[in-house]
Amino acid sequence: MKRISFLLILFAAIGVSIAQDRPNILWVTSEDNSHHWIGCYGNEQAHTPNIDQLAAEGVRYKYAYANAPVCAVVRFTLITGRYSCSMGTQNMRSRYPIPPRFKTFTSYLRDAGYYCVNRSKTDYNFATNDKSHWDESSRDAHWKNRPRDKPFFAIFNTTISHESNLFANKIESNRRRGLIPEKPSRDLAAAQIPPYQPDTPEIRHDWATYMDTMTAMDKQIGDWINELDDAGLRENTIVIYYSDHGGILPRGKRYIYDTGTHVPMIVRYPKKWAHLAPGKAGTTSDRPVSFIDLPATVLSLAGVSVPDHMQGRAFLGEGKRPPEPYVFLFGQRFDSRMLRFVRAVTDGQYRYIRNFHPHRHRGILTGYPHSQIGWQSFYKLQLAGKTTPEQSSFWNIPQPFEELYDTQADPWEVNNLANQPQYKQLLVKMRTATLNKMREIRDTGLVPESMYNELSSNGTVFDYVQDNDFPYEEVLQLALTAGMGNQNNLGKLQSAMNHDHPVIRYWGALGCTILGKPAAVAVESLKKLLNDPVPAVRLTAAEALAVQGHTETATKILVEILSETNDQIVALEALNIAESLDITDSIPKQVFNKACNIGNYTKRMAVSYPK
């Protein structure tokens, strides 16, 4: 009996030893906070002692980025190591299928013997059972539940800092729970209001309340990290903290600027694994990194080979690779009223943005963030014409099709350098990098989302764009041409509208919308597209005709499509076009109601935004 007990103890010790030959890895993530909300990133008003201590014990990344400025979209990139816009999953809360050969990084960790825990946000934005990628995924999931002989990988995600915590009901709830004080603890006069936000009492209130919310978030992060110490696991666990994207006040979340994509990221290494660190405790790294790199990095730290299909580069561990010169950023449909297409790159200092939909402003009209009183005060001033040029810039039509910012000299990105001669060489270099990355990954954003459900009915958007028959370069060049709004390109647009490929016809018609009145000679070509078999093409042709004054014809087409379709995204595009043309009231009520009941996002179109 003694011999059996001894062997059991010996085997258990061997199991623990094997587990400790590989590090545990804990991700602690917060939601919706840019890097500038954190004390160790230079915010003197912040009270984030636990995150600051983590930075003192680890390596802080100065230039870390969410590749998209909204959660579900970027969580696809985080779980797969693939750019969402390379797979057709770049639109918010969509569930389009992807080829099954693209596995999540946690599946490779589990195959390698890691116990994988998620507590508890999933939201992976593709057709899958989100929880199937984990050994545990729930609010009660915990690394403590792992088998004794296994190392763990765990994500603990706090929602305390989510934008909804600035909604009146959540503020009151958080006060009742003792998460934040009864009144903001910060001096409202000390609020650091960026020049693109109006200086209103409501904005200042939201700023001060969010500072307190960040303190509550920091405490949650600290509690989770302390659990490692309590369990004696500090010396065998690598801790990585980051926020899922930027935010939270106006022009933060959902915007591809620094305020929407530049996030805090800190990695703490115990002594045993300090040889994997890029620097000593308390130092910073200037290497630009982004979420596309995190799955490969975790596999590298765990000693697992990084599969070839992952598009990021490990920045730590045995599989570490040199960085790319630029971080690639992307944005498309974030909510129900935000159908736009932007791509960008940054090297940490400069940011280049290409806007493929300059005919649509970038103001938020969806009701969700307007539950913040700060947003409400901003929008009221905008409607009253009382905002400054910096504050009203993203409401303007047309938008600039190119933007270039020096984020060190101009951290709030209000001074567009794209048209300044001294920056021409840099502009061309960063434009080329953006377009080459789109080519490399065959960016699926060139295909209108209103085609996605049909394409997904018997395949995937990824396969559609990757197919050799898809004229990628021709479509890309036409999209660039269309977005420039140059009358000299009208002949190319007219030729495109007669093309055999629907995506080329779509961009030809969209180019006429962007060009506006100078496209009048294309009216007959546009009218022919009103019978196109692809709804996306018909919708775009109708919009272009309305711009030419053929509003009655355009309304008729929109009503026909809204009456016939059961495809939420087709209906959503039609409703957005009607709203942008200010003809929503011309749609019969029964047709409008039917369309708005197709799905969650079309339902949101039925809710009036603040006026």
C-alpha cells in the first residue's frame, strides 16, 4: 500500500513537472478602452495601480493595435490568426461560414496538451459553436479546474469598461454595486477633451465617470492576477493584458483612428521564462504589434508550431519573427447605419487611411452609443450647426478618400497631411503598403456585403474571392477609381457597368454615386442595371440615379427590393440608401415594417436616432 501511495505521489509530481516545462499563459482583457485611459501610458488623471504595477513588472508595448475598432470583428482575428477581411467576416455580428481547414489557435493548444479556458466573452463572428473551441467557456470557467498534469491557457475578460457602462441605467447599477462612487471622483474641470469633441458638461461627465469605471476595471484585473499568487502559480505563468479595441467617447470605438485601434498591451514574464522577454521588467517595446500577431505569439510561447495559414508574426518565443513594416487596420459595417469601407496602415507614428466610401459620412447614427449623454450632446450641437470644423469633419460629405496623420505631432488626428506636398513620398509609400496588403490577403471587402448571404448558401465568401476566376486586381483598381470621384474616369465607370462580373458592375454604379452630378451622361447605363439579377447592383444603381434627380425611380426599386427580400443585409443596405437619400418617408409603412422585422440590425433602423 505504501509503495502504491509513493508511486501515485511520484507520478503526480512528474505530471506537475511536465506541466511546468511549458508556461501557463493568462490573457486578461478589458473592453473599449484606448491606451490613453491607462496611467502607465501617460494619463495623469488615471488611477490604474494594478495595470501600472503589471507594467512595472513586465514589458509595455507602446504601439499595440486592434486591427479593427470593434469587438466581434476583431475577435475573429484573435481566435483564428487571420484578418477578418481576408475571410469575409469583417462586418459586425455576422455569422458567415469559413472553410473548415482554418482552425482556431486554441485547437492547436489543446492538441498540444494545454487546458484552454475562456471566461467568458466569445463573439467570434463566423458560423461556429463558439464554446466548442474551449475546454471550458462560461462565467464560471477557471484555470483551477484543469487536470493536474496540464498547463493552461486562459482568457479572463472584464466587461466593466464596455461602452454600455456610460448608459444611464448602467451607471446607476454600477453605483448601487459599489463599483463606482455616487458622484464622479475626478474634477470635471480637469477633463482632457480632444479637439474633435465639443466641450459640453455631458462630455465632461462621461469622461469623469469613465475614469472611475477604469479604476473599477483595474481592480478586477488585479483580483484575477492575484489569484495566480494565491495558487502559487506566479512563477510559471506569463500574463498578457490588453484591451479589445479603443474607445469610449465619441470618435473612439468604431473609428479606425488611434482612439479606436491603439490599445494598451503589457506582458509580464516570471523569472523562469524571462529569457523569452524582449526586455527587462519595467521597460517598453517600440515594436508595432497587433491582434493578428497574438495567436502566433501564444503558440510560439507554448512551443507549438505556428501553422502556415496564420497571417500574423509571433513577437515572442521560439517562433519569433521580424515585424512587418506596417500594422494593417480595417473597418466596414460596424452597426446598422454604418455601411462604409476603410483600410489603413500605421507604423506607430504615421497613419494612412483609404476611404472607399467617401460619399457616406462617418458620424454614428445608430441608437446604441447615443445612449451616452455625451454623444447626445455632441449630436445636438452638430444638428444645430454649432460644432467646429474639427468636430464636424466626420459628418461631412464627401469624406476625403485619403488621410495621413502624424500621430506623435498630432495625437488626436485632426490635421490631414494627405494633400501637403512635403508628405507626398510618404503618402505614396503607405498607400502602396495598404493596397499590397489587400492584394496579399485578397481582401473580401471589395465584395458588397449584400451578396454575402447568397454566396454563403453554397460556399464561402473566402472561396469566392480566392477563386482564380475572381478578377481581383481589376476590381481593386476600379474601386480605387470609383472612390476618387474624378470626372475623367467616367468612361471607365460606364464600361464597368456593362461588365459580365457583378462586383465590377457594382463598383461602376457606385462610382457614379460618388461622382455625383457629373455622372449625368451615365443615366441610361444606370437604368439598365435596375433589372440586374444581383440586388447589390440594383440598389447601387438606384442610389446613383437618385443622385441624378431620378428619386421616384430609385424609390420604386428600393420598395420592390424591400418587399421581396428576406435577406437582412440586402434590406439593411436598401434602408441605409433610403436614409442617406432622405426618402425613408416615401417607403410604404407596411413595407418598411416588414423589412425592419427581418433581423436585429434592420430592427434598429426602425428606431429614430436623437434629433
